[in-house]
Amino acid sequence: MIFILGIRAEYTPEERANINQYNLGGEIIYDSKATQQYLERATSAPTLKAIGLVALAKMNLTVTIASLQKGHTIECKDLAELLECEDAICTACKNVKTFLQAAATFDGREIVVDLDEQMAA
């Protein structure tokens, strides 16, 4: 039995405008090759989430902001792998939402933050 996970994003017109304006379509939000390299270097024991990332890493999957709109199909060998893959992809999608919110409010101004003051607070 094979379990299939379909992922696809639907961007608002404003989000698509920001994606185009800032050339964000090619931004990688998930790359299983990079994940695999990171996991190979990790010294701690794998967590449940790491197992899902390893599963995705084996699939040689790269997801960009643009490709997420087109969609991806991920095949998993069992339900546990599917749930872990789903969790990793959902996290990546939440990161895209945060990224697009930042792009929507970007106005080019300079912000100076005194880290010493923030550390004391």
C-alpha cells in the first residue's frame, strides 16, 4: 500500500504581487538534500520530526514558493511516514506565510535595534 500526500498553495493576489515584485518564486522553502546533509551532521539522536525529515530527504524533494503553487505529490510507504512528512511540509508552509507577511510590510526603511537594551529587558 502507498499513501499519497498532495500539497499545493493558493496565494492571494496581493501575495502573488509580492512574490513577483521581490522575485520570491525561486526561494527554496524545503530541500530534502539540505535536510539530509544536516541530519547526517547531527550528533543527537533523531526525534520523531527528524524521522519525517529523513523520509522527505530520501524523496529528493525541493519545494520553492512557485512550485508550491503548482503542487507536489509525495508518496509514502506507511501512515507514520505520511504524517511526519505532512508535519514537515506544514512547517515549511507556515514559514512561507511568515515570509510573505514580511514582504507585504517591507518598505525599505532602516531599523536600528540595540541588542544590549533588548537583552536587559
